[in-house]
Amino acid sequence: MKTWRLIIDSQPLPGSRNMAIDEYLLLSLPEEKTVVRFYRWEKPTASLGRGQKVARVLDLEACRRLGVDVVRRPTGGKLVLHHQEVTYSICSSDTAIFTDTLAGSYRLISLGLIEGLKLVGLAAVLAPYTEAAYSRSVWPCFARPAQNEVVVAGKKIIGSAQRRLGTRFLQHGSIPLAPQSEWLRKISRLEDASLPLEMISVEEALGQPMTFELMVPLLVEGLKRFFRVEWEISQLTESEAKEVENLERLRYANPAWTFHP
């Protein structure tokens, strides 16, 4: 039975710090190792995919008006609003478990998260396909499910993105705890204001509120059961934290990175 490192950051962090930690864990990952992290956000934050053009997808004036921070992820994908959610990240270089393809590892992680959602009481499944219009659009991530993403009652409940560096990868994703669609509409540049957003929060799916503190242990247990692993629970060491601070300063807190065309 393999042992994975588990980091739970219960204290909300700025978006720039969250992204710096995720990338640091990817870059520093030893061979055939896996680290799982759960975290939250200090304030509502819009995250851009690595290659997205800000002006096409995000209304910066609305973000300023609503007090929404903006960061750019190290991963690809579409615009995500992080607010009242559980965020997960998984970094791994273990191809024996995750395969060496984006699609294969993406699907396995979704299945592991589904096991956790079952413990929450949600009947979650994999989305069977990606709508062509969604793929071509500048719609936000939670406008539609994509193939092998996690859905409840046909609506996306987890939106994820991945980046690969050789045999290692980082995948992180958003699990909204409370309704987000109205916030997302206000900051997104939707071509059609009446476009339905096929998203659902844990609260909406359960019919009652859910907290980070209650949700994370169930997701942790679901991943443990699905992948048949043990956990080594830890926080960043002092030296790791210094490396993260440098990466945050140079990249994720740097407007040249966040707002480049």
C-alpha cells in the first residue's frame, strides 16, 4: 500500500499564495510520489487559465466593484470563480497509478472524488462528453460539464484543470459549497446574458449547507478508499514555505503574469 502526502490548509490564503503552493508542489515532486492538498481562499477570487486573454473572459471593473481578486493559474482551462468552496490539488509522478496521459489521470481523479461525494450523500457520476460549443467558447468553466468531469443531476459540481511536465502533473479543481452562478455571471464576459450555467453547488445538491471542515474529511476518505493508499499528513516546511514565497513574488503576485495579454 502506497503512502501519499496530505496537506490540509484550513486557514484561507490569498489566491497568489494558493497558486504558488500548487506549482511548487509540482516542481519539487520526487519520482513516483503523490501529494494531495485541500485549501480555501481568503477572498472571492477569479482564476484565469494559463493561456486565457483577460479581456475576452473577465470583466475587471465588475471584479473591482465586487471585491473579487484575480490570479492566473499554472494550469490551462477556463475562468473559475473561487468563493465558498473546497479546492483540491493533486500532484503526482506515479504513472503506475495515474497512467502517463492527461485523459487517463483526469478520469481517475474524478472517480476518486466521486467516492468522496458518495460519503457526503451525493449521487455523482462522470460527464459522458464535452459539448462542442463549450469547447470553442470563452464561457467560464462552470458553464458546462466536460467529459470525465463530475456532475450531479446533469450539472457540474467539480471543475478541474491539469498541467503536465513529462511524467508528472498538477491537477486542481473547485468544488462550490454554496451557489455561485450569480457572482459568476457578474464577472464573466458572456456573449449571451441569458446563457444557462449548468452548475450546482454542494448545498443545492444536498438541500442543506455544507462546510469545508465537514466536507474535506469525507473527500480524503473517498480518495483513500478509491486509490487504496495511506496518508502522511503534514504542512509545508520552513524551507518549502520560503520557496513558495519566492515563487509567489516573482509570478503569482506579479501583475505582469496575471494580466499579460
